[in-house]
Amino acid sequence: MARAARDMDQRFGTGRRVVLDGPLRLDSGAALSPVEIAYETYGSLAEDGSNAILICHALTGDQYVASTHPVTGKPGWWTRLVGQGLPIDPARHFIICANVLGSCMGTSGPASIDPATAEPYAMHFPVITIADMVRAQALLLDHLGIERLFAVIGGSMGGMQALTWPTIFPTRVEAAIVIASTARHSAQNIAFHEVGRQAIMADPKWRGGAYYVDGDAPAAGLAVARMAAHITYLSEAGLTEKFGRRLQQRDAKTFGFDADFQVESYLRHQGISFVERFDANSYLYITRAMDYYDIADDHGGALAAAFAATRARFCLVSFDTDWLYPTAESRIIVHALNAAGREASFVELKSPFGHDSFLLDAPEMNRVIDGFLRAGRR
Amino acid sequence: MSDQGSALRPDLGVIARNIATGARVLDVGCGDGSLLAALRDLKGVDARGLELNAENVAAAVARGLSVVQGDADTDLAYYPGGSFDYAILSQTLQTTRRPDQVVEALLRIGARAFVSFPNFAHWRGRMALLFGGRMPVTRLLPERWYDTPNIHHLTIDDFRALVKERGWHIENQWFLKGDRETGDANANLFAEHAVFLLKA
């Protein structure tokens, strides 16, 4: 009966949205209220609440981890890992994925209405951090009645949240899985993000972020930002294999500036399709949050100190062709976890796909995650 | 218990039988985690591993072990002193760049260290070199000189000399011939394998 009651619970299911009073105290010192969170849940919460897994999404990801995206009509972004018979399985786990704070798929962000003005926040939205995203997720868990997570998992920026979780809520997390990620943004990471932000702000349609009035968004700037970022998600070898110097539907160079090369055409397509589903100001806020991210700096400069209070188990996975968050970044985390005496697993996997490997076919990654998760219930 | 214990490689069987229940154990060069899994299942130890080969790490993590991909020569420095009851180095000593420093690190990290290695002074190897004039290729040392991962060949007497020189203490020692234990007498000639339990 209890299970049936939980299944009827309107808080659980796909396409959920909740408005919480907060206030959410942010790292900047500002307070956000109300806090809107859009999320999905799959599976049933166990009687004792012991099977909850929080999935954290990356910079341009969203809550549609294993269900069809309402704008693009594409399948969920992690259906290779999440689903029936997979390592994260709604038949065994209660799965939660929420749109991050600052984003644009239903959670509070710059496009949300500022209650003080009844207008969209735009650039009046407070600057947020990865830790703020995590605190917002904790608010959601409070709302869902989940005290403790069996696991928190994410890749890239999702990995940053997964790694941050046990540092802020040391007793609320039993296991953290951090994939293709880092404990801090490097100068190179920040530099690429700054290129993207400048592309958006250089678009005359950006207008200091106040483009919501007529909806004429800085699409060209956002598309360029996406194109630059997309290069960092792929490996040089992967690009060469996929496109080489092949020309796009033509036999010869045009001696002009049309997309002669397939790789140009591909990047333009990536840029154009991205602006249909993403808000330019959200891109500014979330990249800023990633640039501010430095867990050691939040703990007196010693990364190991961040993991002193938690008893969570950690699993880290990197990919050999990922040059955005290379293996060396994962090793820094592993060394800190060892120094703190935490239970940690780490493996660098081979994949030709660069940073994006974690989203693509990675059977070894699935095997590692499955074994790691099953070890939590011995 | 003996079922799973005897499925282990003989030197690992010796180590498994001599580790206290519930101990904290770091296996350096843990391979696919066979020993750690056995120790966890049979002795309830807190089992951690370090392994260079990514496929082995993936296999070990997939069986639920806490194993980190890393190099014994460089990564032991990141473990705090005295964090384990036992540090284990099984059949890995002869593959490290600086075996002496690796053992030093084991004795810093662990209260005790198990070190097992193949004895290159076993009589078969001596015969191969003496009469054949060739580097020995045996059942236990199947690789040839150019493709062997063993870059620091040592004998039981070599190891004893190193222990003495560094002032470490041998708490116990076991010698193996095939899968059977053999006596101390002339171990350097007759043992294929040695397992030492050291203390700093």
C-alpha cells in the first residue's frame, strides 16, 4: 500500500516542476526566492529510501536524462547508462535528475521572472556557483523527502556537482561517481569559456542581456560560443576520422567563405541547432559558475580537507583522449582522496571520442559503474 | 574458506592465510583484484588496491573493489603514513623501477608489508644460464629477456641482503616450490617463490 501511495505521489514522475520558497543562500551572498526546479524521477523510492540516485547534468544538459526531449524530440541524453537492464535501472533505483540552477529548462535562471520587478531577471539574476546548484538540488531532495542519496553521479559539469555533493553534505551521500571531470577549472578551461561569453556579448542582439522583451535573442553569438565549445568536447583524432579535410557536397574549393569543409558544416549545424534549445544568458551564468569552481580553494587550499568529513565512496573515470578535463585532473582528485583515507576507485578508459566519450558508447564505463554501484549494497 | 583460498595463486594463498580479520589492506599491483576480493570475502578486510593496467582496474572495480589506476613507483607518495595494517606487493617488486624505494614506501604506508617475488636463483634458472648460456624461460618466468616486465631480477639472498642493509625486520618468511611450501634450508637454490612479511 505504501508503495502504491508513493507511486501516486504527484512529486514523482516525469516532467515535474516545483516552486520552493527558499530562500536559497548563494555563495555570492545573495538570496534567491522563490526557487523553481524542473526535474524528472524514474522508478520507485524504496520503503527505507535507500535506493535514490541523483544524476547531475552537464553545462548544456537538462533533466531529460532518459526521456524524450520536449524541444528537440531526441531521446534522453544518457540512455546508454540509464534504463531497463542498465547500470542505473528504474527497476532497482529511484532516479532523480533536475535542471541545474541558472539553466533554462524550467529551473530558476536568468529567463525566470524576478518577483521584484515582474520582468525576467536577465543580468539581474545573481551569479551562481556549482555549490549553489548542489544546494538547490538538496532543497529538491528535502521536498521529495529524500534524506540520503545511495549515489550521486555526473559527467563533466555533472561530475563537478557529484564531487561537490559530499563536500557540502558529507552525510547525505553514500557514493559519488565523477566522470570526465575535475576539481577546479584550469586557466585553459576559463579561457575557452571567455571566448564563448564574448561571442554572446559581442552580438548586438544581446543588449546587456535584456533581449527577452521582444524575444530576438543573440542567436549568432550563442551559436559561435557553442561551436568553439564543441571543438573542446571532441578529440583531434576523432575530428580527423569523422571529417578529415573532406569537402561538403562539392567537388572543389569555392574560393569563398561558404562552409567548404564538412567540419565547418558540422560545427555550423551544432551552433544553429543549439540556439533553438538554449538561452544565451543561461550560457553566461553557467559557464561563470564553472569558472569559479575550485573545491580546494573552498577548503583552505587543500583538496584533501574537502573530503575529511565524508564517508562516501568515490569512483572516478577519465578518458585518454579527453583534453578538456584530462586524466591528470582526475588523478589530482584521487591523490586527495587517498590522502584523506577515503575509499576511491579510479580508471582511465580508452576511447577515441574525447571529452564527449562519457555520453557515447562506453561499455567499460558501464561495467565499472555497475560494479561500483552494486558494491554499495553488500 | 579453504575452497576460495586454494583457488588463489600459491603466494597469494600464503598472504591470505596470514592476514588478520578486519585488517586495512593496500594491495600494490593488485591485478584484477583476486587477492583483495578473497580477503574481503573471507576475512572482511578493508581492501584497497593500486594497479597500473586499466583493464585490470576496470575488472577489479567491476567486482566492487576500491582500486585506483596508478604506478607503484610514483603514486605511493600520495598515501599518508600508517594508513594501512598491511601493504602487499605480490610479484610486482621485480617490475618496479626502484624496488628499494617501493618497499620503503610500503613500510611507511603499512604497519607491515608482504613482499612476494620469483626467485631468480632457483636451480632451473641457474642451469639454463650455466649450461644453456641463455636467460632462463621457465613455467613461472615465461617471458623472454626482451619482452619480460621483470626489469630488476633478484634472488632470495639479494632480498635478504637489502633487508639487512636497510635495517628492516623479517617477521616471517615462506618459500614455495610449485604450489607447495618448502623449507628454509637452501631456499635460494630450491624455492621458486618467496613471501616475506616485513616490519620497518
